Amino acid sequence: MSGEGTWVGLDVHARSVVGSAIDEASGKISTRRVGPRTEQVVEWVRSHPGPVAACYEAGPTGFGLARALTAAGIACEVVAPSKLERPSGDKVKTDRRDAERLARLLMSPGIGAIPPDHGNPVAPGPTPMACSRANVFGSRHRCIATRCSSTSPAVPKT
């Protein structure tokens, strides 16, 4: 996407979302605080001239917003916060600045996107070795606890 379109950076929190959009044709930056509902965010992002590309930092909100934006035909990347470099002199951290920074970083290639999770993959269960090890340690613990809690006098060591 070069020459035309909009780059959108979203600073996503549980109770609010701050979005910053950079219109590539005019260079105009618009910032808005949107409600936390996914539909509200998708509607605001979709209101910009297309094609639109969006990104936000990974966090406790998960991939639901990314899935909704992708379903709406908007290219969306979820970015690993640890992969984003912050200048050493950048001490002021606000939602608006974070959203604008994400939009600017999205304009440059390779910002450290996390691959989508494609739904909710099932985590692998414990291995048989881990289960048997847990059983051994659990039975050893129960044995020691039973021996220590008995009211009979301790057997002297010989």
C-alpha cells in the first residue's frame, strides 16, 4: 500500500481504544477515542479512505479485534510490544502518542507482527513423562506427610 490509503494505529485497553489514522494522500493525522466494543472500533477504522491497514499491540485483549478487522476486509497486524523500539529520550507515554507511533511504525516494513492464532488452538497436554513424574513426587509427598503426621513415636535410627 503506497501512495494512497490510511494507516491506523490502535492503543487498545479493556475500557477504551485510542486510534490514530494517517491519511497517506494528504498527510492528515486524525485521532479519536473510541469505545471498547469491537463493532465501534471496526466502524471507526472502516470510515477512513481505503485501503486501510491497522495494527495494535498484543495484550490481554487478545486477537478478537484482529479477527473482526480482517473479517471486515481491513488488513490488521498484532504487534509484539517487546519488538518495538522506543527512543531513549521518549519519557512521556500517552494513549494518543502510542497510537500515532503505531500508525507511523506500520508505514515502515517489518514491525514485529505476531502471526494470527487462527481461532483458539488447544494447548498440548502434559507428556506421559511429566504425568509419571508428578505421580512419583505426589506419592512421595503423601508418604512423608503421613509419616510425619502420625501420633506414634518416631522410630529411632540405628
